[in-house]
Amino acid sequence: MKIVKPMMLILLMFGNVTVQAKTFTINRHHFEIKTTQSENEEGFEQDNIELYRGAKKLLTHTQRLSTGDCSILTIELGDFEVKNDQLIFYTYWAAGDRQGLWTFPYGVRKQVYSVDSKGMVKLISAEIYVEDVMGDPFTNHPQEDYLQFLNTPPKNNQQKKALNGYIQSMQSRYKARFVHGQARALLIKEVKAKLAKQIANETKGWKEDFGQNVRM
């Protein structure tokens, strides 16, 4: 998947953290991607992709984060590729709940960074489609309050306000432009294709375990 030539792979150990380092060149500038393992604030194991130029870390992207308990399970997957003078990061979210209460977030995101002749990395576009919650889903009703309007056009000003408020909230939370219609379909198709192997491995057996109470 990754078009990164030439590349050198280095495996390092720092305590309980494993670091895999991949080096490549864009626009005659040398970069390094480090894949690190750590724990997040809730104590769940998280794999991250970190981009470096020299000793400076430029950005971090989640490669894998699984959270949940005996009833609820969520997964965030990510990867990247290099195309010409661009770095492209992909993200996928899925969730399942045996009780049918918490199947969020579900969605995809694509972030495109350019590398100029001076080696500067700049975000030039970010698109997202995501179904997530605002506030407490156990006291609010996201499917009734705003998520339904992602697939059914709002009919009055109150419904339009609910949908616009949701979109603004998601754009702020995920730092990307929310897409609809054909753009949504194309984005979902592209990201799922790029992450197909990871998605298949991580969500194997989900439909059998969660039945209808899953978004993937």
C-alpha cells in the first residue's frame, strides 16, 4: 500500500514501548515514520504513527486503538501512503454493542499533507464522514435528535439546525470537512479499500457477536 522508496526499517526497544522506524524521501527531504505502542489515558493499548523530520516530530496519527468492555467494543484504525509530494493518512472507526445502546463512532477520514521544496509539511485537505454522539447518548437520543438527518433530509428549520449543529461539532472535533451525498460514498469506499486488510482482521466475527447492533 505504501509507496515509500527508498526505505529502511529499524526495530528499537524502549522499555515496554516498541518502535518501528521507516525512512523515506519526499522532494529531496528525508523523513521518518515511527510506529509506537503505548497506553492512552483510559489504560487501553494504542499504536501510533509518528512523522519526524530529523529530531522534530511533525504529527501523530492513530494506527490502532481498541476500547470497550464485555458488551461494547470500538476500534479506530489508521494508515498512510506516500504519493509524489504528498502524505495521505486514512482513518476508520467502527463500533458494536450487544445491548444496542452504543455503536459510535462509525466513519472514515482522509487527510492530505503536502511537502514543499523546503521540506515543510502542510495539511491541504481533510474530509470526514462520521456518525458520533454529542453529549450523553443515554439521556439524549442521537438517532432521533440529529443522526437521522444524515440519511433523511431535514424538513423544517429545527431539523436543519439540529443537523448543522451536529456537522459543525464533528468538524471541530475531528478537524476535517464533513462530506455528504456522492462525496460521502466515494470517501467511504476509498478509505475502506485502503484499510481493507486491517478492517477484516480487526472486525472478524463482529457481525456474529453483535448482530444488528454494529456499525462497520
